[in-house]
Amino acid sequence: MAQWSFLTNHARVLLCIAHDPDARLRDIATTLGITERSAYGIVNDLADDGYVVKERDGRRNRYQIQHHLPLRERASRERTIGDLLGVLVDTNTRNGNRKRAAKAARTSDAASR
């Protein structure tokens, strides 16, 4: 049976970034089952076209999605990236993941003291 998806890898990377703006390329690649090189290329495509802004934070990158930009498809140009993410990303889950990650970091810091 052929493997396929309703979403392109570009959309899937965008979703990973929406869930975790601090995600490393390695984490994105592992989550999506693609190579780090592919993840790097896709993130650069998204950044080059202005959909994602990369900000350096120490040795890591932090990504910011430009929600106001229109989708690239001609039939969907009246819709924005934010509209798409609003449908595909559960903001309650995203906020819950951040809270769990922050709690885990605090627990780890306390344990190392």
C-alpha cells in the first residue's frame, strides 16, 4: 500500500513549529520521519518565503510563524497561515505541552541541585 498524507512536509514542519517554536531540527526530523537535512531545507524554504522568522537564542534557533501571511495556493489565497493552524493545531494541547515542559525543566533543575 502506498504511503501518502493530506499535508505536505512543509505543512507538517509548520505544525511542528506551531507546537514548539523552540524545536530543534533533529526533533522536527524525528517527529516527521524525515532526515535532518530535509528538515533544514524545509525550514529554510519557509524562512526564505517569510512564513517563519528564525531568531538566534544562544546556540539554538527559535521560530516565529507569520500567521497573517496568505496561503500559497491560488484557490486559498483569502486564507492565512493562522487560519490553517487554527484548524490543525489544538492550542490547549500546545499550551499544555509548554506547561509540562516548563515543569519538567524546573523538576530537572531542582534534582540537579
